[in-house]
Amino acid sequence: MMSDKLPIFKDGECPYCHYDTHAIGNEPLRCELCGWIDMKPKTHEIKILERPYIAAHIGIKPWEYRKDDRCYNVGDILCLYLWNKGIGDYEGFSIKRRVTYILRGPAFGIPEGYCIMTTEKVQQEEASGEKIKRVNINWF
């Protein structure tokens, strides 16, 4: 027996890449181009080792490869906390990056359950709403 109700189709536009988005029924709108899902942006606190931290800090690593276990979304903020593997504790430094694109596995050699996110710098004040004291770090 067929249902008398047809599924409700929703259309919209991605606020990040302006690509057309679609959804059926109660599902949130999704962008197939950049990976955005119509949800409130979240902040994720993540450990990061020294070398990738430095590369992200100076801007030569505008991406993160992560296990896709936190429902990452375009627009989310990643708080990357410098982790010292030798002592098993945080160093006290962090940077904030906004997710601009997500490529989820399995695709292009990315395993199922993992993702690559491209990111952009976020001003500390923008991410937290308060002024942050700048610290000069001599890495070498």
C-alpha cells in the first residue's frame, strides 16, 4: 500500500560556496560541493603536535586530516591546542581555524570514517569575543 503523503523537498543555497542545496523530509539541507550541513556551527577542541601546529600557525598548512567522529561541518571552529607528546600534556598555546570545505571518505584515497577539512585563520577576538594577549614564540 502506498503512502498518501509525498516526501517534502526543500531547496536552498549554501551560505559558504553559494551552491544549490537540497533536502528531503526532515533532513537538514546539505551542500554536495563543500560539505556544509544546515546546523549551528560548533567549536571543536583538538590536540595537535608541534610540527603541524607550527605549519598551521604560519599558514602553510591550511587543512586538517581527522577521524570524522565529531560531525564536523563547514563553518565550525577548530581550536588546535599544541600537544607535547613527550610529556603527555598541553603546551598552553592554541590557534583557531574555521572549516571552509570538507572532503569525507571514502573518496580520493581517504578511508571511510576520515575527512580532510580546509581551514582559514580566525582572529582570536572573533572566535572568543575577547581580546587575546599576543605572545612571541621563538620556535627554533
